[in-house]
Amino acid sequence: MTHHAIKMYEYHVWANKEILNRLLELGDEVYHQEMQSVFTSISKVVSHMYIVDQLWFHIVSGTSMTEALEIEKVESDTKSIEEIITMYKELTNQYSEFLNDGVDLDKVLMLDTPWAGRRETSISEMVMHITTHGAYHRGNITAMLRQNGFSSVTTDLTSYWYSD
């Protein structure tokens, strides 16, 4: 049986595709539009999500947080929607290879964050953090779209369950 963390990561990938495809429909003008909200543009939210997913990939793969924070992050808020979709596909392929290559998801690693200190955390807990972080920011995107008169898409977990 597939580990729950992998199932949740698959949901995360599906939900990101749903929201990115909606943004693709609306175009780069809406994607990069400046506004007063949680972030100054939707592209900045998506960029933040991408950079954090990238950071956590390094961490779950065994890089310390201190080292992962030093790895140059791809500045993605100036990219087009098509470019960010391609970047996400590449990153999710890396995650899929890692998660489906027999990694022990219950393995405990020492997480040492500069802002909160040291904590033992399993890889599966970190994967769950990735999925909840994405859900939070997809909510930001939905609110920002509605603030500007556009509809969003449903990315609820139950929608994913019935998407097959």
C-alpha cells in the first residue's frame, strides 16, 4: 500500500496543476498584475511556493537546512506561466523519483532551522509540511483572483479523490 505521505504529495502535485492551469487560462497579465494583498502579485506567490518546494526537496534528500538555504534558488516570479509550469514539472519529477525509489519515509532526520532550532522530524512529516504549505498558498491565490474579479478552481482534497 502506498504511504499516506506519498498520496498527499500526489494530491499536492494535482492541486498545483489545477491552479497553474487556471492561471494559464487567465494569462500572464493577470499572473503578474500588481495588487495589494498577501503578496504583491500572484506570480510572487507561485514563485514562493516553487522556491519552498525546491528548498524542502533538498532537505528531504538529506541536505541540512543550513546548506539548503545556501543553495541558490531560481528566481521565478518574473517567469511566464508556461515557464513556471515546466519548472514545476521538472521538480515534481525529482520528487517522484525520490519518493518512489524505496526511500524510508519514516526515517527520522535532524531538522535544524535557524528560526526555531533543532527537532527530530521524519521525511513523511516534511512531505506533509510541503503539502499543507502548498494548500495554504493556493488559498492565497484563490483569494487574490477573486479580489480581482476572477474565479479560481477547486483544489480541495475531496476534489482530488474524485478526479480519477
